Amino acid sequence: MLARRRLVSASVLALFVAGGLSATAAAQAPSGVAHPELWPKAASPASITDAKTEAFITDLMARMSLEEKVGQTIMADGSAIAPEDLKKYPLGSVEAGGNTAPDGNDRATAARWVEWIKSYRAVALEKREGQNAIPIIFGIDAVHGHNNVVGATVFPHNIGLGAARDPDLIRRIGEVTATEVAATGADWTFGPTLAVPRDERWGRTYEGYAEDPEIAKLYAGPMTLGLQGVLKAGQPLASNHVVGSAKHFLADGGTDGGKDQGDALVSEQDLIRLHAQGYPPAVEAGILTVMVSFSSWNGVKHTGNKSLQTDVLKGRLGFEGFIVGDWNAHGQVEGCTNTNCPQAWNAGMDMVMGPDSWKGLFENTLAQVKDGTIPMARLDDAVRRVLRVKVKAGLFDAKRPLEGRFDLLGAPAHRAVAREAVRKSLVLLKNQGVLPIKSSARVLVTGDGADNIGKQAGGWTLTWQGTGNKNSDFPNGQSIYGGIADALKAGGGSAEVSTDGSFKQKPDVAVVVFGENPYAEFQGDLTHLEYQPGNKTDLALMKTLKAQGIPVVAVFLSGRPMWANPEINAADAFVAAWLPGSEGGGVADVLVGDKAGKARHDFSGKLSFSWPKRANQVPLNRGDAGYDPQFAYGYGLSYAKPVKMGPLSEDAGMVSAAVNVDRYFVAGRAPPPWTLNVAGALSVKAIDAGAQENARLADWSGQGNGALIILGQPVDLSRQTTGDMAVMLRYRVDVAPTGPVSMAIGCGESCNVGLDVTSTFSSAKIGEWRTAKIKLSCFKAKGADMAHVSSPFALSTSGRFAMAFTEISLASNEGDAVCPAN
């Protein structure tokens, strides 16, 4: 290993010397500044910049006003812009972010999606005096299939696809995704994700294919070609293809401690070697857009890093499409705000994502071009690139033959590709002879993931965090239980389902489906990798079944490898199923054999992330010094090559307690480090609300001010605020308020920011349980210091009021969070 590391170092030194930059100069180079000569060379296909396309753009730009040009470089989110706004503000793009949907309804029909998107397109293409009819490009996060729309095919998340190691499958997944996106009217998906996650504590680990860049490099081209097709000079994309976006440039998976939107503290050599490998093949395959990461490299935010955007991506890598920012990421650049950031344009960004900040951004950017802060040549380059992509996407042609073809959503052929992907993504970690299951057997399928498509699909499914999804939200999908039941029925066997391990007739074998609940960034970030620390309910379920003499097959749903040695020891077989998406039948294809117990499909998946031996073994990556995983990168058993396994160590190692920043009152208590406090004319008592003493009744007497306050040590909620999280209260009004009610956040002795929430409670039906979500950004807008929150929730009134509550926490804004009127 030492010799190998010396060879790598020597080769890197050679790169510096060959590039004309001495090792001494490189060592003294400013932090966060790239040297293009060290990077691999690449180039977009010549068909992107063909003469016909460029002539069309030149003619159009000659007729465009400055306002139109600036508008082309700004994107708004559909939750914050109405179609009519495009008459005054000729923006280039509208997107549907993770929690954005028509009418705020994340279960909107496919037909409503088409109507909604068409409403923006129609206004943009209206002929108005002094303006050109320039189409918008509508973008969406279709990151594991068209995961935004009810009824669409939902593929395994990328972590599972990495285990499959099948580039042809990846191309076909891209084709299916593009077809279903086109059917609902969108033009552009924000994928492929080319992150190389190096620390599994990161809540977006499952969005990466592997810890090693070899798989991102292998998949980048095929996924690009699947989404966009082969680019042809003078011709638009075929109707069953859409624009792709390689993301997030760069090293979003390499931040220190796995912190989302954090800082990659790595050398330029490692930036290239580990995190850039997917981009040259994507560029050469014709990727039309690249999305820049929120994160930083050695202290410099990528959104403002000219050396990476202009010198490397557009220069050395020869990228001819357009660069787009992430959700208000420009506001994190030094000297910028969400509405004012010329640094982003001057660094090389061609379209800035201002989801809710677009209007101020438009006005300030217009002024900055006029006064020369943003050079006209830089704006013209950005506009040309944006228009180039729109031409290649065929947006100037009104024909959309697939739009409204809802029969394509979840089509049988598409589901077959997804089912194949599930089969190939499964990794067998242990099998003591219990698999495959005879199709004539009597099987109990149990655990909270047994009949739960929402759980098996994970985050970025219908909503950003993917929470609250029911089987009925996947009319074309199948749960793991459903797939197993079908397979057993075909062979004369039977399946019974429960969540708690109960059964009517003793089974021959139990399949326990369990694992992580859905999450995305922020909510998914961890401090260590122990599965269910403290309260190991799933382990208890398996042990209960084993005590009854029932063999146990564990199907583990997760967005990352986790320390689950106790669970692995308790099971007779253990399958890493990752987040398989909507086709649970793919799990049954491999687990259930024929009547004689002969496999119908063997396991072929291999770990694309190293599996930890201890909960604190992070980061853990192939090639690291002292690499000692429980299961190495590339590990995976099969029926053809069985391996016996002894008991694994159940020593988790020294792990620090997770810092709880988002759960303030759950299951009848305030979990550490938070405490529930009462002040003034208020009494609180424990009550039952579906479980013993799981709720509290707060009763304000009206004899003076009273406050219900959550207190603890200051925590940083700035990332959660940027991520559009909200304070969530699950409540029941027993006595309507007779005076004003305030909800506040405390951020120090002299910082207490309150909002008037009286109408929230006065309009509630007496005795009815409800949920209120108040955006963190509402408090920030009124001056709260979200980096030092010591009281994330305080409710006060001087009037008479009685309210029961079961939960106070942070939750994702799924179109249901508000800023109360003040």
C-alpha cells in the first residue's frame, strides 16, 4: 500500500512538472484555485455548436433586449412565480423543486402537471410588442425515474445501481426516465448525479453510484446518452429524450465530515482523481448542462469559483452547454445575497437558480450589466449557451408528440427495466442455506418495510424527503410483500404479511423487511453509522421469530452501508436491498426460487461502498491507509458460490451521541439536549393520544402571559433554513384562543423572534388533530440568527387557550409550510 501511494504521489508530481507548473509553485498556489493544465482534456461533440444552430442564435440575440438577455440567465421555482409574471420578467427557466408541484399538490395528476407546465410555456411564447417569443426550459429532479409524478416508474436509487455495475442497464434507465418526463411536459432533468460520496454520514450518499470514481466514470456517458440520445448537427433531441444535467460540480461527496453543502478539504490531485472522473465522459457524450454544487473546495464556494467553472469546465474540459447553479447557492458566495450575486455570473455561471429570489436577482443583475459589474461579453456568452441548449432541446418547435401520453407512465416495458434493475442491485451479505425460498413454502413477510412502497423508494420520491408516501401513491408499483406473494402463489405457496411479526399459521420462513426511513439531505445526515442505536426494535423482532424456530431472511433497506452486525448475526440470510423503488417484485425474483428451491435468478450485485466493521469507521474507502472493512468494496455472495460466515463482532466502537437538532418533543418527551419548559400563566399535563402519555395538554389560564418553551444548547439551523425546512407542530385545539398567539425562535439572550400564529389555532376545529408547519425562513426574514438557535420553539399567549400536542420537530416543506401573515 505504501509503495502504491508513493507511485501515486510521483505521478501527480509528474503532472505538475509536465503541465509547466512546478511542484513548489503548486504547493504555494492559493487555496481553492485550480490549474487547468493538470486536468484531463475533453470536448463537447461538435454537433452541439453546428453552424445552423449558431446562426439561429446569432440572429435571435441581435434582436434581444438587455432585459431579455438577463432573464434568460435566471431560473425561478414554480412555487414562487406565476405564469403571468413572465410577461414582465422574461426568465429563461422555471423548475419544480423537490417539494414543488402544481397547485402545491405533490399528488397532482399527470394531466395537471402537463397543464401547469404548458401555462408557463404559453406566456413565454406570447407575441408582445418589443419582445421576442423565447421558450422557457422547464426543469425537474427526475433522479431515480420520474420520481415526482404519481404513477411513474421509480427506479432504485443510484447506490443500488452502482452495485449492479451494468452500463447498458443505466442507458436504458435513462431512456425510460426521459420518456416519462417528456410525457408530462418537462424538458430537463437534473441528472445524472456524478457525486463520489466518501463519507457515508452524508444524507445524500444514496445519490452516488460508488465510493470509487470508477463507476461514475463508467456510467456518466451511458446515462447521458440514455437521457439525451446522440446529438446530431442541426437537429433537436428526439421526442423521447430530454436535456440532462451532470451534477454536482464538484466534490459534493467529498466534504469534510460528510457535511452537506460543506467544504472539500482535498488537494487538487485528489479533486481530479476522486471527484472529477465522471465529468469528461459526460461532456464527451454531449451533456447539455452541468449543475454546480453548493459546496466549497478549500474554502471557496464552487458557485463563485472561476478557476473551476470557466478555466476547467469550459476551458480544459471543452464544455459547450450551460452551467446552472443550485437552489439559492449563490447566496452563500462571499459578498453575495440570494438577490445579489454578480460573482456567480463572473465566475462562469450561465443560469443562476433563484427559486424564490428571482425578482430581486433579475433587477440587480440588470443594473450590474448596465454599470459594467458584469461584462456584456460574459452575459452574451451565458445567453448564447442557454439558447444553444434550448435549440438542441427542440424548444423552438411546438411539436411535442409524447406530451400527454400518460400510458407511458409506469408502462409495462418500463417497469420491466426497473424490476431488472432491482434484481441486479441486490447484494447478498450472508446466506446460511435458507435462500432461495421454495415457491411452495409458507412465508411470513414482516417488518415495517414489508408492504411499504414509500419506505422502499426512499427520499426524492414525490416530495423532497420522500416522507408520508402510501402504497396508493404508487398505482403502478408493487411492495416487496406484493412481489413475494405473487411468486409464492405461482408455485403453490402462500404469503402472510404483518408489521410486528405476528402470524395466523406458523411460517416455514420469515422475510423481515426493515431499515432506514426515507430522507434526503439535512434530515439524513448522521454522526455515526450504527443502525437503530439504543432502541433496536428490528433486532428484537428477528430474535422473537428465531426463538420460535422460524428461519429469518433479513432484507435491509438503506441509503448507505450501516453497522448492523447484531442484525446480521440474528438473521440466517442478510440482503442489502438499498432503496429499490417501485418494483418490489425484483426482490422476489431473487429470493424466491421454484417449487424445488432452485434459483430463478442469482444474486449478481457487488458492494459499491465498503461496509463498516464498527459504527465509527468513517470515512471508509477502498485504498485508504489501514483499510479494514467488514465487507470490502466489491463483496457480494451468490447461490453459485456460497460462503459460510461465523458470528460478527457486536462491538460498535466508541461512538459519540448524535446531536439532535430536529426533534424537540416526540413519544411523550423532549429528547436530549432539549427540555420542555413552562413559564407564567400556563399548566401542562401528560395525556394519552393513541398511546400512554404520548401527548401533553397545555392550558393557558388567561390570567397573564404564559409560554411553552423548548430550550437547549445553541445549534446551527442555517443549513436547514436554506433547505426550506419548517417547525412542525402536531396539535389539537381544545379551547380556542381568546388573544393573540405567538410562535417564536430564540437565538440568544437578546434574540427572540416571534410570528403571529393566532389564525392557525383560531381557525382549527375544536377536538380535531392537525399539523402546522412554519418555515424556518420566516424567522430568519424577521432577523433570527439561525446559526445560534437555543430555543427552536416557543408558544405564548396572555389569553385563554388550550391545546394538546404530540410532536414538535423540524420537517420538510412539502408544499404545506407557510409564513404566517404578520
